[in-house]
Amino acid sequence: MASKSLPNGSAPDFGIIKPATGAKSKEDWIGNQLKKVYDEALSEDIPDDMLALLSALDESAAESDADSDGSAEEASE
């Protein structure tokens, strides 16, 4: 099993995340960090294969809606 070890010459508080000086509480700091990660994720491009999958899903949903509309009209006649 791998273990964490301190790099040579590192500070005794290595690996400890400290809130920025502007944060009033841990909750504020955590909220700011989560917002930063969320904003970074929103700015990323959507991969082409994901866009193709979404398009295929949209097309199949449109076809199933068209099929269900047609069969409902035939049943009512």
C-alpha cells in the first residue's frame, strides 16, 4: 500500500489547506473553493463524443414522441 511522505525540506504543515485571509469562516472559504471549481467546470468545452450522444438522444426522443402522437390519433378515430 502506498503511503504519503513529505518531500525533502518541506514545512511541518505540508498538505494542510489554510483558508485565505479574506475568508471570515471555514464555511465561507469552502463555499468560495466550491464556486471556483464549479466556474472552472462551466468554462470547459463539451467533448465532441458527448455532443454526438446528446444529439442521438434528442433524435430518438423526438421519434418516440412522433410515434406516440400518431398512435394516439389513430386510436381515437
